[in-house]
Amino acid sequence: MEKAIIFLILLLTILTAPPVDVPVFNVDLDGDAFHRWDQVLSNYNVEDLESFVTLVKSISPLLQSAYDSFWTSWLFNNTDYVFGTELSAELNGVANYTGIAFKDIVEVNLIYELTAYCSILVGYDQNHVPFISHNEDYSLGTSMLRKLVTRINFQKGGATVFTGVTYAGLVGSRAVHKDGAFAIVQDQRDAGGNLSQNFASLMTGGKPIFVLIRQAGEDCDNFSCAFDFLNNTQVGSPCYLGICGTQPNEGYVITRSHYQSDIVNQTFDGTYDWYLYEGNSDLNTNPPPYDIRREVANNYMRVAEQSTWNTNSVFYFMNIYPIRKERTVWNIISVPNTSFVQVKVLECAPVYDPANQIIDCTSCSPTCNQGVCSEYQGKCSCNFGFSGDYCDVLDGYTPQPTTESTSDKDNVARGISITSIVILSVVVTILLVMIFKKSKKYDKI
């Protein structure tokens, strides 16, 4: 209890940055799929999407090589199979409208299979109504993604069927809210799969995660349908799926591998287990030492009282550090029972000051081009792929260190860079030895 109170006191010193409302657009599911996203895209800067494509393509030489091999052998010619005919037509339409190559549009639409680092909170408020919340984190292109976030009302017959959150140029849904029925969010699972296994699953009918979430919103009218669909559908990559309904005890975190649900954790209204917090590690295992989010979350929530919780409490919790990070892009809070849904772009991560003083992160200097200014560091904290004092240098293949631990994929890229340097050093050494021996030979002559 004492430890929990100490954590609570520390967390109350954190200042959250002012959130920004996400633009809302309607997408007509009865209309021509090829032009379905034209109106949405007309409100965004195509250069931002092009820049994000460039970043995705430069994650690492190894990853890009795997993608190129995969496109040429199968996926590029089978988008109808992977995405379905409707979404495949939408992807073609996005490529046509933006002028970006179709292959590149497909690639960024599989971004979850590349990299993500998010969190989920599911529980019950003071009125015993289920809620769910999600922070969307990405270790690359954070600033660009903030410019591309969009909230979509997917409509049929002029009426909204469900609300989804995505990025301009991406046709799946990162989160889904369906009034009076359910809400779904997702989170990256650090264990359980790799790139080749993800590709193998896609080739045998696995659905890309954000296609799965959008399809649940389109095809399911109630919690039971959506819950079964998420549990039993083959997926393109391991993940955590959070879902809540409208009734007590309809709150779950589903731990998915490609072909099955490995763990299903349930929340229980009015009990010690009235909430679940999911970072990026299975709930039946301990997170790695560098990821303290679950410890902070549990210490905070065990002191909190369910009888005092509402959507404002949820939003505050999702904004405390380290639940919210410098690479957090946006947050959603959904309460299907009351039709409440809120989506906010989080422009700047809150920072905890060791002196227990509140810091306004919006007053930070200098101005960071592709990153955020960290008062804690006293300098720019650059997005993946950028460096320099102002985060204005595009690095290509070499990831930059941040205040958080690097992902496995970042480590792969760094390993490739180090390996290349070692190999080059060995080659240069051999050449120098050969030249030296040859010069000795001539000296004897």
C-alpha cells in the first residue's frame, strides 16, 4: 500500500499536453470502393503520406529485402485474397488518388506487421458501465502520423454503422466503436511470431489485424458476434485485442497467436479485477525490466476506486508517464453503452521532472522537425529514422536511440549496421596486409 501511495503522489505531479481533436469524415460503404476515400484524402497532405512510406521502406535492409521478395513472389498479385475485393479496390483507389505506387500503399497498410508499441485499458466506470481505452504508439514517423490520423464514420444507407480510427491512406481500422454494441482496440504482442511467420499466415488466409478490426465493425451487430470473431479468426500477426460491450463483465483482453487465442483475460465489475491494463507482454508473464508501464499502472489502479471513475479519469490515466510516451500518437476512449467515443491526437508527451516540479512541455526549445522536444532530456527526442539537433536528418537504415528501449526490429537494423562495419573492417585489413606483403616482395627485388 505504501508503495502504491508513493507512486500515486509521483504520478499526480505529471502534466499532460493539450490534446487535439481528430478530423471526422464519412465514408460511404454503398459507394464505389475505388473512390471511397477520395474525400478523406483531399483533406490531407499527400507529401506526409509519401514521407511515411519512405520511412516504412527504410526500416532496415533485411526487412526491405524480405518485403521485396514477398511482393514479387506472391502478395503483390494477391491483394484480393489478403484484404478482400472491396478493400483491395479501396487500396487501388488510394494509390490512384495520391499517385503513390500501389505496392507502397499495400506495404504501409500492413504497418502493424512491422512495428507498433501500444497499450490498452479496459474496465468499468462508477456506474458499472464497461469502457475501453487505447494509446497508439509508433517508434517511427510519430510526427507524420499525428498529421494523418483520421476518424471515420463508416456509413450505409446514410446512417453510421460504426466509427473507426485510422490514418489517411490506410483503409483498415486501428480501433472500432459501435454504438450500443461493442468497441475494439489492438496492441502489439512482442512474443509469438516473426516476419516470416506473419507472411506465412497471410498466405494461408490470415487477416491483417486492422482488416480484422474493421470487418468486425462491419459484419457484427452485437458483442457476442465480435468476441467470437476476434477469438476464432486466423490473423496475420500475433497481437492483443481489447474488447468491451455494454453489460457488466463484458470486458476482455484476448492474447492472439496466428491461429488461436492463447489467453483470454476477463474483467469483473465491482471486484478487485475491475480493470485490465495491457502493455506489450502477455499478462501471465512479467514484462522486460525496461518496461515499467504495467507496474506503474497497477500501482495507480489499485489505489484508485471504481466508484470515482469516469471518462475524465480514464483520459487522465492514459496520459500519465510512462503510460503515455513521447511516441504516443493518439488516444481513444470508448463507452458503447452510452455511445460515448473520444479520439484525441496527443501532440507532446508528458515528462516527469525529478524535482517534482510541473513542466509545460509545450514551452520546450528547440523546435524539433521530426520529433518532440523533451524537457527531461533538454533536447529533441527524434522519431525513428531521424537524427540531428533538430531531428531534420533522415538516416535511412540506421535507427536512432531514444529515451525508451529499442524494439527488436530496431535492434535488427542496428545489428545489420554493426555487422556491415565489422565486415568492411576485415576486408580493409586483408587488403592492407596483401599490399604490405607485395611491397616487401618488390623491396627484395
